[in-house]
Amino acid sequence: STPLEYVMMHLRLREGFSLTEYRERYGTDFLEGRKEVISRLATAGLLTVAQDRLSLTERGFYVSNSILAEIL
């Protein structure tokens, strides 16, 4: 799968995705160039980055398409 498909598929799951697995698969750091927007979305309570995983919160699932548009 492409990086876009990987993120879209995995963010629809409660556990989200492993940042390490993303880096190993695609050779890039997912957070690179996205730290500001990720931080803003985390502060808004829409996603979390913890223990090497990025995942949507309960609130984030309701606006997942908007979040995907911002981080991809």
C-alpha cells in the first residue's frame, strides 16, 4: 500500500498506527513536517501520539476526514 493508503486505513482503527512501522515501510518519519499540525490536533483532543503510536481519539473519529485532509 502507499503511505496515503496506510495512514487512511490505520487511522480508521482504534489503535492507529506505529510510527516506527511507518518509518520502516516508507523510509520517512511521518511526523517530519507535520509536528505543528499534529500538536494542534492533539491539543484539540482529536488525536494522540503516545508509545510510538498515532491514533485518533473518540472525538477525532467523528471528524476523521477533516483530520486526514490536514495531516496528509
